Amino acid sequence: TLSQFPDFTEQQMADAREGMQSLSQSSMMWITMLTGGLSTLVIYLIQSSYLSLVSALRGDEIRFKQWWSLVAWTNLPSLFVAISMAVNILLNPSGQLSTLDLNGLTLLSLGMETANPSLNRIFSTINLAMVWNVVLLVLAYRQWLQASTLRSITVVVAPYLLIFGVWTYFAVG
């Protein structure tokens, strides 16, 4: 909902409300599916490139195409989120939901709300499917490269810790 963005002026809120009201249920669903699909491809590209780089630096024989396949398979739980978002839009009488209300599996939706709006944005980004994806990728990395659990966790989780750590630092500070 727009109240999650306290830095919006009253005019910006009115414009956003008007824009959301003009979207039909089907256009909202198509926009969500299109942006979700494109962002998924970008995330796959970034993850695959990172794992390919780590693999090349360590002298492993696994190349980008194989990492892409692994990332796609381990991110399969995110498909459930996309389906649930589409169902959420279809079941909503007006078909108009804020992006914060679309995914019921985010930490914010599950009750991790704080007084800090910036932290709430972080909590609205992290969802259970993302955690499941990371766990699957750690397990797959460990199995594929016969790596230790610690090394697998370090390699796979490091980018997430870096991104969310920096984001949290600026959100709190």
C-alpha cells in the first residue's frame, strides 16, 4: 500500500492511486508476469555469471551454460510465487493490489514489520521461496563440486549477504 512510502508527497500518492485505479485486472496480471519474467532472467544471468566466475577462478570444469541450468532448476520454487501472485490478482475483486500485497510469502507479509520503512522494504523483498532457492543452490553446489558445506554456503550466500548487508546498512543508518 502507498502508506509504506512515507517520502511520497500527497500529490505523488494521488497520482499513484489514480494510475493504479486505471489498471484492469488482466493488465495488472500481464504487467506482473512480464516484469517478473524479465527480472527472473536478469537474476539468473547474474547468478550464473557469478558462479561461472568463481568456478573459473577455482579451476573447476563447470561453465556458464551448466551454471545457468543449475540456477534455473534451483530457482524453481520462485515459480510457485509467480503462480500465487497471478492467482492473488485473479481472486482480488478489483484486481488491483499493491506490489507489497502481491506476494504473501515475504517476511513483511509474515509479520516482520518494523517502525523503519526502509527495513520494511527489505523485508518485503525477502521471501520464503528465495530462502528455499538459496538452500537448494547450496546443496546443489556442494553435491556438484563435492565441496564442503562451509565452502558451499560461503560461495552461494556471499552475494546475498553483501547485497542485503549494504542495503540494511543504508536503511538503518
